[in-house]
Amino acid sequence: MIPSFPAAPAVERAAEPTEENIRALVYGFYDRVRTDALLGPVFEATLAGRWDDHLPKMCTFWGSLVLGAKQYRGNVQQAHQPLEGIEPQHFSRWLYLFLDTVESRYQPAAAVRFMEPALRIAQSLQLSRYGWDYKIPAEQQALLERVAPKRRPRDGGEGGEGGDEEPGLAARPNGEPFPTRIIGKSRDD
């Protein structure tokens, strides 16, 4: 998928997440979702008339994840199970829009604090929806590779192409599409 949506509006990129800029991120992101040709109809069918309840809940959710506020009470899997008609391209588009919005609003070190949970959530939702045999779509795999932290080669050797691996990070198994190992799946699977 080549992103066919307009870039996020330029704003001053924050060095650290705060409740205030998380709120701006959430509202800005969902403004983009609502106008997106692919995602807009899915979200509107589910949230019509309930956006004013949903958006503050999303602010609390992201504040809990990123700031450690621990105020969110809910089950992400359960909330997303009743959604009909969700296909792999919906996950890819959601990730593109979310990560683009995050990158436009936060400096890299702060942006990663949103990206890693977003990738884990997408992983979890996709595995529960499509099962262990699910193959990540190529466009989503490319996106994940772009934002995943650089890792040392699997053999533990130093350096690599361009020498841009971050020191101290464990090797990511070959073929592992997410920045964290899939829980419950051995490296040999």
C-alpha cells in the first residue's frame, strides 16, 4: 500500500509526551481517520454518535500506555472483536496513519514510546482475528521494518550494513515482523 492520504499537518515536535500533547495527538489522529476513505466508514459505523465518549477514552488509553498513568480500564481485544469487515489493509492503513501522526508530533525518542505499543496492539489483534498462520501483508511488513529498532545480527556479531545497529539491543529473530518476540510462539515456529 502506498499511502494515499495527505501528510499530517506540521506542528512543533514534542520531546516528551504529556497529557496535553497526547490529547492533541489522539484528536488529530482520529480527525484523519474520520476523513480516510478506507477507515472512516468502519469507524463511523461503529462510533456514530459516540465520538465524544470514545476520544477521551483513547486519551486515557494512550496516557496509560505512554505515561504509565494506569487509569485506563478496558479490554482491547474484547472491544475490537465485534468489528465486522475488518481486513488486513485496515490494519496497515491504521498503522500508517497513526505512525505518521506520531512522527509529525514527537521527536524520535518520544515517538517510539507510542510506536512500540501500537505495533504490539496490531500484532495481538491480527493474531486473534486471523490465527497463527496469518502472514503480515507486504506493505505492513515494510512499515514495521522501517520503524522497528535496528538490531544486532542474529549471530551476535558486531556491526552490519551501515553500522547503524543500536548497542545493547538483542538480535531480532529472522522473519520476526514485530519489534518484540511474539508471545507464545517459539523461535523455531
